[in-house]
Amino acid sequence: LQMAGRSSSSLPLLIRSFSSRPLSNATLPTIQAAVGHIPQKLKTNGIEPNRRARLEVLRKIVTRMVREERAELQWNRAVETRPYLERLIQLAVEKGPSDEYTAEMVEWWLPEPGLDYKLFDVIAPRFSSVPAPFTGLYRLPSKRLEQYIQNKRVFWKRYDIGVLEIEGNPFPAVVSTPSTHSHLLLNQLLKKSLEAKLETMKEHK
Amino acid sequence: GMRAVVSAARRAATAAAAAPTSGGQSAVAGKKCAGESTALRQRAKALRHIDEFPEIYPDFVQSPVWNRRVPLREQLERADMLERRMQLDVPEFYVGSIVAVTTTAQYLGAKEHRFVGICIRREKPGLLHQFTLRNVIDGQGVEVMYELYNPTIKKIETLKLEKRLDSDLSYLIDAHPEFSTFDPHMEPVAHPAGTPVPVNQLKVKLRPPPWTRRWEVMGPAGVANAWEDATPWYKRKFHKTKVNDYEKYDLIAAYRTGSTLEHELKVEEEMQEFERQRHAAGLTRRRIFRSAAAAK
């Protein structure tokens, strides 16, 4: 159940921030990625799993994505991070660095130095005339990792893996298109020689 | 450190670049930044899209609860809302504007009742949309909630069109009475068409605590010295208070509750089509789709 955007305390000891005038004025288009209506609870290593920890996990992934432009990660995390990344790129493309709201979001979501330059001056210009989605998500075969050994018996844990990438990255495509080798010299020579052989066989008949 | 310097330098460079040296140059710069070549932006331009649509027409914006966004119900409600807006002139007003509402009153001699107050909140989507006016009458603070599409409302007038630093002025209940007192017979202040709606930078002074809500925790922008005015007991309690200021960075939570450009354009198109049909029928010239800040 989603909470309406009002300043009412829904849980004990938890007070929501009061609704000050939102910084951003012009509304943005829809995000061209699947957005679940219930946010996933992401497992946090040792830290108490709350909403802040979840945002931290997402922030780390978004930072890594802007820095490296492609990452292999757990499927559920990739699915969860994709709309955040789309929204951030959309803000950079539609509003630009001069917008107050965009600058504040980028400052929080990309704490590493130099990444705001990368987002605004490297990634955003790719999509100035290209429609969304700005990211791609692919599914890889699941991995199993050794967890522990008990009485010489190995216990594994299986993880679904996904590849999240920003469009226009310099790497080769995740799903490679089947390439033809007919144009190569050796193949051409073989083809011609076979054709010639066929011709001679026909003449003999 | 370095990142802040880079950001500041970039912002300065962008501001310098965007400074209007000539109309053409700034237009080109704006175009590149906004990605105007996309079809959606072109459609927005064709429809004369209002950027402040969620502020001017909060009743036409979808429900903040994701699961309550039912397209059929919204479409049916919008038809009724547009019909009502053709009968009753609903002026543009924001939270912080001074509004006068005249409702039918069965047992009064004049058969109508007029209430003047400052709009402190606007809630609910669709036909349920309501706004609350606050005033101090004979030393008693009074808040009246009106449902915008209530048929017993005879007239709504915006006496003073302005915004405040917050989108919710509930803290006025704990402020000194002079901040909520408005003359019931005040004359309307004309807003020159084409000029942006002014933002009143007033910071309200709260009465001595205790208050109805913990204003000192996430002090609203329009309150002066909320933390300083709080008592030491509340300041000690702050250690145990779970303050979630980080929620504003959750982009997708904001996306789930907020509006989308596609929906706004669809509604604007419906409004304009409805207006065109009614004007063509010749019965009325009333306009629904308008903005005080837009140039004529």
C-alpha cells in the first residue's frame, strides 16, 4: 500500500519530512522501464535493512553504472535500479545541470568526483534526440556460489544474474548478432572452386 | 571539495552560456538541453502545455496511490469535472492565496454564506478534490474545508493570487493569530496577466510550544526559528526521533506518487476539445484551460 504524499506520521517514532514547495516545476515523461508499485526490500550486508539502507544499495549501483556503463549484478537489484538510472539520465537530458532539483539529485546519487561531468557531458548528449529507454537489461544464466561445507557436504546458493547497461556504451553488444563469414577471402575462394568443380562435373555428363 | 568546485564551475559556465546574449542563441541552448526534438516535447508545444499543471489543476492529476489510478474512473470523473467547471468559474489559486467562497445557506436570510481565508492545503484527486481556507474570526481561528466540486458552492473568487514557501500551511494553526487574519471584506488584488505568480517569502512566527505537530524536526521553509523556539524537552527527544530527510532522494517513490507528462498532455487535450465544443455550441465563452502566468 503506497502512502499519499502528506505530512502524517504513519509509524510510531517516524516523522516524515514536511511537504515544502517542490523544487522541480515541469513534469517529466513516464519512465520507459518496468516500475514495480511495491519497492523491493534489498538485502544489506550486516546493516539494518531499512529504507535508508535500500537507497544506499541503489546509490552504489547507480554510481557504478555511471562510472562503468555496464555491470553484472543480481537480477532483482538490476530490476530495482533500472528505473532510478533511467530517471537520473532523464533529468540530465530534460533539465540539465542548471536546474536546482537535478543538481541536488545528481549530487546525492553520484557522490564520486567527476561523475556529474560524465552524466551531463558524456551520457546525456547521447540521448538528446533519442527516445527512452536509455538503459538495457539482460538476463544471464544463474550462478551458484559455495556457501558452506557441512560434514564434507557442500551447500550452494543460487543467484539470478542480470546485466544492466546504459545505451551507447563503448563495449560490444551483450547479445551479439550472428555474423556471417561468407565475405572472407578463403570462403570466397572455396565457394568459387566448388562452383568450378560443379561446372566441370556437369560438362563431363 | 573538488566535486563541489567542479559542480559550481559547471553551473556558472551553464548560467553564463544561458544568459541571453541574443534570442536565437539562448533558444538553441535551451533546445539542446531540453531534448526538444522528441515527439512528446513537440506535442507539448502544440498543446501550449502549462509547466505548472499539477499546481494549477491538482484535481486533474492522478491519485498519489498507484493502485487507485483507474483510467476509466478518471475519464468519467474528468467529464463531470469539466461539465461543472463550465457552470462554475473556478479561478486559479494556490496554497497561500487568499480566496473567498460563497456557498448556499438554507437558513440564512440572504440564502448564501461567504467565507474569506487563506488556502492552507489542497488534497485528493478528481471529484473528491478539497481545499481548506483559514481565517481568524472574532479572535477564533477557523478552518473550513470545501470540496471543489460541491454543487452548493455558488462562487469562488481569488482575492489575492500568490504562493508561499510551502505547499502545505498547516503550521498556521500554531502560529501567531496575525498570520492567519484576513479582512473578510478585502478588495480583490488584480494580478497582471502574463506575469509569474509571486512567491511570498514570509516566514511565520510560531506561538510558544507545545505545538500540534513537531515543526521543529523538519522545519517547514515558511516557519522562522522552529528549532530555536522548541523547548529543551523536545530537543532532547530529537535524539530518539527517526528523521528521514533522505526520502526526497528516492526518485521512484516520487515517480509513483507524482504526475507524468503524457497524462497531463492527455488531460490538456481533453480540456481544449471540451472547450472548443462548448464554445462552438454558442452557450458560453467560459475558459477552463488557462494560466495566469502565461502571456496572452
